[in-house]
Amino acid sequence: MPLSHDQPDNAERARKLGVARVLSSKHYTAERVIPLLSELLNNPLFKEHSRATQDRFEGKNPIADTGQFIESIS
């Protein structure tokens, strides 16, 4: 349930990766959340997509990489 700032963009990116379902705050109710959480926990595709996303970041250090990038362009 993204609320503000960068959350809507991050939620949409996670949805496109196949690792999230997005529900707006104005549509957020327990009745709507329960089936979405059930799907996340029980659909094997979410686990598969989560593992693939995790593998993309294996061995990465985003903070160090960002610092090195900034230093390289200064």
C-alpha cells in the first residue's frame, strides 16, 4: 500500500517484477488485503520471481557501488 513520495513508483516496479501486488490506500480493507496476501504466500510464481530478483542483487553492494560511481564522475 504505497502512500507518498517514492512509494508508488517503488510499488509499481515491484509489481512489474512479479513480486508484489499493489493496493491503494483508499481501497485498503482487510477484505481486499487477505486474498492478495494469500496469493503472495501460495502462488509459486511469486516465490520464483522473488528468487530471480534476489539473484540479480547477489554479490552487489549498492551503497559502495553508488559511492564509487559518484567519485568516478567528480
